[in-house]
Amino acid sequence: MNEEDAHKQDVATIDDVRRRMLSRRKIVFQALGFLAGLVLIAICFRTAFQDGADWSRIREASPALLTALLVTGLLSTVLDGMVFWAVMRPYHRLGFMEVQGANMTASFLNYGPVRLGTIFRIIFHARVDKIPLIPILAWFAAITVTTAACMGSVFVATLLVGKPGVSWACIVALLLAISGVSLWFVSRSSMVRRRANGIERMFGDPQALTAGLVGRLFVLASICVRMSLAAQILELDIETDLVIMISITALLSSFIPLGRFGWREATVTLVTARFAAESLGDVDVTATAAQLALVESAGEALVVVPLGTLTAIWAFRRMLATRRTGSTSSPAASDRK
């Protein structure tokens, strides 16, 4: 099979993946989840404003704190894009800003009635960068598994020793190292290789593994900072270990396939009200928890939605141009392994 035939076959395979991921049943399922999410976020707003809840702290908040909240919202998305770029780098040297634009667009599309972020990434990188389907699936698998390993390591360390310190950092480093070595050995297993069909490839690459594990640690750290800033804006004295646990909850719930709106905010509200009640002091715990969830989420949404709208225009123009010309304008297209 020549290169042109192989490319046509891969395009057909990706189109088949697109049809499966956007089947009528899945679209209806996610649309219903989106509507449920709208109900949940409406409940969060109602809870946050119940009984004339005090929002004066937000109106009177320092401009520096509000700006920092938005900066961390941007930082989380940029760091997320850096992880995608670094994990793929040993295999395809994609343009850094191109990956950032695609990542911002994917984050924006996840706010819609149907979460289109994943299918957009597949189509964009397949058509614009000419990356075959298996490496793309391996890429996403590596990101997902390293994210889980990072969250698990930080969760266990925080559960064992509480606030970050030398012991906490050592436990996190040890657990991340164990995760990396374990994934490397698993990727070398003949049974895994037979069943994974190449999707395990990036788990066996030390550079990709390190980029995923360390990069996701920085992403989680940026979310922790944003959660801390939201607490400062609301003048809440929440212990650092609780901020970390709530931030892990926020990151984990952002992967709920039913929609980005509502589910994350409702989950953060419930967890905060349950585990941070003592730290919140003599206030309406549920209302305050809802305020915290909404402020933290707004710090991300107010950045991703406007910037994602712009990058979406750029991304779809790139895909249309590539489809017309049948080639990619990626500056790094020729620099691939």
C-alpha cells in the first residue's frame, strides 16, 4: 500500500470514529446531560444567592485578586496545551502555538450541548497535521492515564500528611516515580502490546511519560491557586489541604461526559459543604460553598469562552483550507519522527 492509499484509509477510519462518537444516541445522551447541567448550575446560583447571600465581597474584591483569578484560568489552559504538545513531541514535532490554539478550541467546545473537544482534536490533528489515528489515540490515552496518576499521587500525599511540605513533596515525587515506572513496564508487556494495537506506545517513552506526569502536576497546581484566589476573594479561611482536595474534585469532575456546565460546580459545592464546613466558619455553609464553586469556575470560563471563540474560527479555517488543498501548512510537518 502506497502512502496516498494509506492516508485515504486513515481518513476513512477517522470518519468512522467521528460517526461513532457523534451517533444519534450519544448526541441525545449528552444533550440531556447538558440540560441537566443547566438545571444544576441554576440550583447553584439559587443556593449562592439564597436568603440575600452576601456578594459584596466580590464587588469590593481587590482588582489584583480578580485579575489573578482570570490569569490562573488562562494559565491552566496554557499549561494543559503544553502537556499535549510535550507528550506528542517525541513522535510528531507540532507547532507550539498550533497545539495551544487547538487546545483552547477543544476546551471551548466542551462548554457546548455536546462535548466536542475530543472529536475536534482527533479531526484537527488528523487533517491538519496528518497524524494517523493510532498515535492520536495513544496521545489521548497517555494524557488521561498520567492525569489520573497525578491526581492520585497528590490525593494520597495530602491524605497522609495534610498540608504541603517536604514530606508531602517527597511522597508525591515517590508516587509519581512509581506510576511512571509501572506504566513503562506495563507498556512493555507482550499481552498489552497484543491487545492495545500500538495505543500503549507513549507509555513506554520516558520523555512522554515525564511530560505527562510533571505537566499535569503543574496544571493541578494552577487550579489549586485559582481555588485559593476564589477563597480569598470571598474572604474564606480554608486550609491548604482542603483547597487541594477541592481542586482535585474540580479537575476530576470537569471530565464528566454529560457536559461542562453545572456538573463541576454542583460537585465542588457538595464536596466543599461536606468537608470544609469547619473552615467556612459561622456562615451558611451550602451557600458559601456554591459561591466558591461559581467564582472558581468563572475564573476559567471567562477566559476560555472568549478566547476559544477566536481560536475556533482560526481552527476551522485551518481545517477547511487543508481540506481544499489536501496538504498541511504546519511549519513542523516535515520534522517528524
